[in-house]
Amino acid sequence: MKKKNRIIFFSTIIFLIALGQLIKQIIVKNIDSSKIIIDDFFKLSFIKNTGGAFGLGNNYIWIFILLNIVIITVILIFTQRKKELSKIEFIGYILLLSGGTGNLIDRIFRGYVVDYIDINDFINYPVFNLEDMLIVVGIVIIMIYIIKLERRGSVLTDPMKNNE
């Protein structure tokens, strides 16, 4: 990755991590249980998630910390070894790394992930946070990129080699 792109890449990641941590700090300090924002649709609910996605694997925090570190490390190595990332890859990896790192910070320093976006009155869905949204959108973006490559007949090469 070029130096200019690397600066943009890491600056954006740092900004998104800081934004997520700021929001979580506000939630922890100001929301005891729930605060209705839009009736029958959206409320802020402070939930301590000691598991993974959707609260699965509660109380296995060290497994999630290790898994998080491995995934973040692999993505960092991959993105830094590539000579150039497409715009869609660039955005997708920024979102993945921002969300994953934000939740990792919670797991390490709080012992749980702060979840707060609650749409349960609208649809039956677990409480989540900004970082979860960044991860999901990042995955969708990367998947779209991979599908586009496959449709073009491009060969996905070994990510550990210096490709593209």
C-alpha cells in the first residue's frame, strides 16, 4: 500500500475506533438500562456482552480476544503486503479493522463489549453497537468485491504474497 493511502487507512481506522469508544463511554455513564429514542422502533439499552456475536459463547472472553487478535493481525498483514487495494477493498478493510479493534478494546479493558443499539421493539434482534455494524458492512463489502472478481474470471491469489 502506498504511504499516502496507508496514512488515510490508519487515520480513518483510528477515527472510527475513537468514535465508537466515545459513544460507548457516553452509554456507560448515562444509560442504566434503556432509554426510548423512537417509540416501538429504537431505544438505547446498555448491555454487557461477555460473548461474541448475538451474545453467543458468553463467558469465553479469552477465546474471543485471541480470535479477534488473530483476525486483525491477518487482515493487517494482508492489507500491508498488497501493493494496492481497490477502493472497495480499502473501505471494507477499514470497516472490519475499526469494528474488530473497537470491540477488542472493550473485551480487554472492560471484560465485556458494550452493546447499546436496541431495535427489539421493531424486530426481534439482539442488541448491538456501532462496531458490529462496521464489521457486518465491511464483510458485505469484501464479499461483493470477491464475487465481482469471480464473475470477471479473475483468479484470487495467495494473500501472503505481494500481489497486484
